[in-house]
Amino acid sequence: MSKILLGNVAVKWLRKVHASARNEIYDSFFVKGPPTEVIQALVPALSEKEDSKEDHRAFCLNLERLLILCLLDNKGVSQILAEFTCCSKHGNDVLKPDKTMLVSRVAQLLASVPDKARLGASGALASTSFFKNVVSQLLAGAEAATVQLAADKDATELCALSSVFLFVGEVLSRVSRRGSTGILVAELIPRIRNHLHRCVPSDHKAISPEMMQHVSQSQFWFNVVEAMRDQHSIERLTEELLRQLASQHISDEEAYWILWTLFNQSFKRLTVMRSMFVDKFLLWKTFPLCCLRWILHYAVFECPPNSTTETLMQRTPDFFGTLQSLVSIWSRKEFVQSHSVEQQAYITAAIGLCLEKLTKKELETTKDVLNSILQGVSCRLESPIELIRKMASAVALTFSKVVDPKNPLYLDDNCCENVDWEFGVLSSKEIKAPLHAVDSENKPKSRENKRNAGEKKAKAIKSDVPDVRAKIVEIKSVDCDQMSDTVMNGKFEEEECDEDSMNIDASRDSSLEPYDLSDDDTDLQKKFSHLSDLAAALRKPDDPDGVENALSSAEKLVRASPDELRHNSGDLVRALVHVRCSDLAMEGEEDSAEEKREKALIALLVTCPFESLDVLTKLLYSSSVDISQRILIIDVMTEAAQELAETKILKTEQRRGSLITDNSPSWLVPSNRGPSGAGPWREVSEPGTLLSWSHRYEREVPSRSGQVKSGKSRKWGLGKAKDLQLEWSKNRFPLYAAAFMLPVMQGYDKRSHGVDLLNRDFVVLGKLIYMLGVCMKCVAMHPEASALAPALLDMIRSRDVSQHAEAYVRRSVLFAASCILISLHPSYVASSLIEGNQDISTSLEWIRTFALQVAEADPDTECTSMAMTCLRLHSEMALQTSRTLESADHSKTGRGLPTKLDSIIIPFGNVMK
């Protein structure tokens, strides 16, 4: 009968049957029919195609109406469950092959309804609303069916093998496979939370497994996950469940019991389920910190959090095995290089939470945990990325508390007693990569955070990975007159303040106290007036006070630019590089001495660049300096380049005497006299030119009476150009750019005694490339940029540099590439393309390809974001270059003569007659 109604009758007579009669015939037949047979008849008919579009549309509308009526309005899913429950009651619980196929067929058809519905079908058949209704009916009906089967003495005890659970598992798996796991979990969480509240009696605060087992509905929740059988769907369901629980800020105890209720039965039986929690969710996935705690308590600690039995429980062998696997992976240097910062923070937090549960006695029973932790801490302390070093400090502190609780080990001044295992990237809202980029404006802050730079390599490294910004060069306009006025006003204000303060001091009783005329230490210090004496004092390590006094006087004396500076700058540079600030300063004042040394070196580079650079570039690859001194050399070169580049343009106006009074009309603008109705004068630019050398004005004039043509514009302009303002740039760096860049780009790939930039000393390589990028930024839009860019491109294009294992080096390469894109003038790129220069086009294409590869496949999140910025800069440069090429073609075409000339009009030809 259903084939007749859905086949012959539907095709030929459906549009001709009245709506009331159609509803009476179809509704009475399908609504009252068995739900499993109804769904097998209606859903396949949705995919049938008719010859006539109108017939097909009427046919589909009728089918969709029946599906909504049968499945949604009349709770058809609950009726299907009731039908399967009835079969289980009569002893047919052990499924036969044909029965299993029937259940799978019905579940498949039910889950395929949104896919087979038309594009313009009712919103009730859309996947979001349809699956929400289906899952709601499914969970409520299955829970009720479980209670009904448990109450019936004749019902089978193997509910996991019943057709009810098979149908539930099949539908949930297919819903998850179709991308609606979020809808499924959103319906699942409130129901299981209500079930947990139902299991706890009113006189109890905590829950226990015995309480849950006595509730009949628990049998459904114990078996629902195991009934799914599709492991991929179970993983997606579990992952979405953890994330939604974290977003709802569920307590740790409630989250633990939710996981225990859903997964405990299958967790004990199935190895693949335990592997999902212990291996995939701890080693391969990344969850918020609260989810990590839940996973550890459920799958590793195997006890609820904050319970009285947690501290008394004996650690299982699985706990020590999981800890051993975590620290063995965490200790590898390849893991630090090849995994994202978020993944490293996640595993670090897992190790830290496990160590917090250990005792010293339990730690002694573990194998190789101590060696792995020491190895992992050591390799992370060498990282230039601050967050990686913070992870090492956190694990070291927690491990030291296990070994000796009274003497915790603090490797960082910012460490606190309670470690924050989120590290700023494992929040419950979103997982975000840390930005370790420090712009040039933040350099003083990073300098203050350095500790003992001469002795400890880890503390000599400043995390100054560049921040790629589209706007590199900032040009500020400063008026000298305004500046002088400001200075004068500030001087007067200062004098007034000093006078007031003197009056206040005179009125106090403390001003009558006798002066302290005893000799101060500062009065007894030697005053340096010659650079040779300064350099000699710096070479006396047995006189720390004299060396400290020399460091304090060095910058001021160098900035004074004495006559001997050019001759003694090299000797002073060597003395400053080799002085050991950590041996001289008192404890806690190493930063001050180090900062004075850096400022003195920067002053030497700024006041005497060529002589100072000649010494520093030779010392950079010398075997007589260590890694901290190489970092010092690169840092001061970076700071000096930025100081030399001070990208400000001063504008000075030529002031003349008052030729006219303030009340006189402007002699520059034409008079307002003219015919009535004339418009105001407005300044216009010279047509066909980018810069107007004179002022031109025009206005609209009304037409005369009886004149058909529109009025003309009267134009008036100056015969003499306006006096130009004097402009000059203070950017002095382009003159020294080659001396900064070219020497240090030679020999970076050579391995010698104490120098190995490509492998061991990768921090120096990353800082070197960063410094070269800053130099390119400082010569942006200057001719020197086009001359130096090819050499830098050859350096960063080498495989050892661009494909370096350390993310720190790759970040520097991306920064340098972005600086090259910004520094090159579009006209230079356009002229290179016109002249057929393949080197520049090949290099720029390599930048685009390299950035694209990093954005797609690099494990470091910061590298991917910098690569996206580099691609944007490349597209902007390509756009500007194309515009330059178009303007060049247009101007070239405009200067050429046309092919057909009737007459040549020479301007002002009548004057020559």
C-alpha cells in the first residue's frame, strides 16, 4: 500500500487531490503504521526524481510533511525504541543477523534525513534542529526503556546486546560522524547531570559508585558509550564533552563522576578506550588545564579529586608507567624543536600535576624519571623563548619539593610557591599561542630582566623575537620653533619650581641642621678625562671599584666626542666586551653594570661607527669570546642601528618680516570682486603633475543672459613658486649600513673552535638574523636597501637557515624577510623586472613560497602567524609594484607619437610667428 501511495498515485494524482483529502489519506495510513516500516518507506522516497519539476516539488513537500509529522510531532523515534523494547521483552534479546541489519538500516535512514531533504525544505529537517529533536527523544526513550527492562523479571539481563542499545549506539555514531557532535553533547550533559543529582541522597554531599549502581537509570548511562562501537565517534564525543564541560565551568568532582559514569565500564574492558585517555588525550591532543586534571584523575590517578582517599591511595603501576612515558617524551630535544608551544605546555602541566601527587619514597621506585627530568629542564633552559624556560622552572620547582620540601629550587625570580600550570595558553576559553615578540620600544624592559649575562647563557638571552609590523618607519614632523618654545617654557617652569622649593626648604626647621662635610665615596672616586685611562681601568679585574667607576663614566665621556675618540675607540670596545660585570657588581646589581656596559658600547657605535664596527665584527666570530659576549655584540649593534636611524624629519620654515598686517586681505588669493552669483575661489592642483609648484585658483562664473553655453572658469595663479620649506632627515644609518651588515654575513656558516652558529649556538644565529632585519628596516626606501637586500636574501635562503630545526631561528628568518619586503622601493622592483633581473624576482618568489609553507605546516604557532603577515606584506609589495609598472607603461605610451598624424599642434606657436 505504501508503494502505491508513494509511487503511482503520488506521481499521477497527487497535485489533483485536495489538501484535506490528501492529509486524511496519507496521515491516517502513515501515522498509525509501524514506525520502523514507515521510516523505511518515506526516507528512500526522498531521493527519487520525477520528470516534472512541479510534480517532484509537490511529491517532496508531501514526504517532508509526513516525516515531520511522524518522527518529530508524534515522537516517532520514541516509538521506534518502544518497538525494539517490546522485542527485547519477549526473549529476542540476542540479536540475529537479520535483526541487526534491520536496526542498522533504520538508524542509517534516520540519520540521513537532513542530507536527503531538499535545499528549500522546512527548517525542522535541517541538521541542527532535526538531530537535536532526535537525540532528545533517543536519550529520554532509551533511559525509560532501560528502567522498563530492569523492572521486568522476564527481560534479559544483557542490555548491552539488546536491539535498544544497538539502535542508540548506531544513531549516536552516525550523528557524530555527520559533524553534529556538539548538538549531541549539548543534549547529553544536562541529562547526565540530572542523573548524578538523582543518585545522591539528600543527606549526603559526596557521591560514590555504590549510590549510582542502586539507581535503575544508571544501567543506560553505563552502557551508552560502549554501545556506540565506532571508536572515531567515541573520540569526537569525548573530546567535545570535555570542552563543553570546561566552558560550563563544571566542578572537578562533578566532571570526574560524569567521566566515570560514561566510560568506566568500557574503560575496564577495552584496551582501546584506555589508550584513548592515556595516550591520545595526554600526548597528542591539547585541552584546557581543567580538562587535563579530569583526565589525570580519571585515567591515571583513578580516584576522584579532593577526596579523603586520594592521599591514602597507593599509586598503581599504570600511574608510574604513564609518568615515565610523559617525562621520556618531554626530555627529548626533538620534542622541544618539533612541537608547538601549546603542546609542550600541555605535557609540562601533565608532568607537574603528576609530580605533585608523588612522595620521595615513591619517586625512588621509578626508573629514569630523575634523569629524564634533569635532561628536559636543561634543554629548556637553553631556549631563547621565555615560556619554554618558564616550563623548565616550574617542573624543577615541583620536582625539588618532592625531593626536599624544605628547600625548593627557584630558577626564576618570577617563580612563586604555587605554580600556574596554564602558562597563559591552556585557558578554558581558547588555546592561544604566546607572543614572544618584543618590539624595539620594549628593549629597555628586556634589558632589565637579564641576570648574570657573562656567566649564565640561559639568563643572557633576551626574548626579543621580532614583531612583524606593516608600518616599520615612522616619520614625525617636529617644528624647531615649537621645540625651542617648549624647551624655554620648560626651563622657566623648572626655575620657578626650584625657587618655590627653596622657599619651602627655608621655612622648615630641618634646614637649620648642620651640613655633612665628611668625604663621600663618590667624591673620592677617580674622574676619568681620557679614554686611554678608561680602557686601562677596565682591564684591572683586581680593582672592582675602579672598573665600576669606569663603566659609570664611559658613556658620558664617549658621548662628549673627544679628539682621541677615533684613535682609542677600538681599544675601548675590546675592553668593554671582555669586562666581566658579574664579577664586579654586588649581588643583585649585575643588571645595572651590564646596562652601563651596553650603553657605552652603543655610544661608541653611534659616535665612531666605522672604527667600532671593525673591532666588533671581528670579535663576533672570534674564539676568544663566549656566547654571552656574542649576544652582547649583536644586541648593541641592533640598538646602535636604531639610534642612528632616528627616523624624524625636521621642518624649518623661513621666517621673514611682516610685509602686511593681519587685517590686510591675503595677497595670495584673488579678489572676491566679480559678477553677482560667482562662486568662491578654490585652490586646484596642476593637471598632469603630482606636485604643484605654484598655487592655482578657479571659481564658477554664471552664464550671461541669452547665453546657451555654460560659463567658463576664470583661473588665476602665481607666476613665482612658493618658497620651499627646508627638510632633512636625521636618518644617518644608511651611510653605515654596509659596515653593519656585510662583515657579519660572512662566516656565519663556518664551524670553528668555540663557534657553531648553525647548531649549538643557534641563539646567536637567530639574534644575528634579527639584527640584519632591523638594519634593513632602518634603510627602508633608501638606495642602500636595494644593494644590501640580495646579500641578506642569499643568507636566509640557505637550507641550513630557512629550514632550521629551532623555531627561534625560523621566526628571525620570517622577520628578516618581512623587513626586506618593506624596505625595497616598488620602483626598484619594477625596474628590475623590466630589465630582466631574474635574481630579485626569484628571491621574492622564494619569500612567498617559504612563507606559504611555514603557514601551512610549521608546528610553531608564532611562526605561522608571522608567515601570514609576511604573505600580506608580499601581496602589498606586489600590488605597489604592479601599479608602478602600469604608471610606467602609461607614461611611456603618452610620450610616444600617435601612428596617424593629421596635424601637430605646438604650444604657444603664435609667439614664434
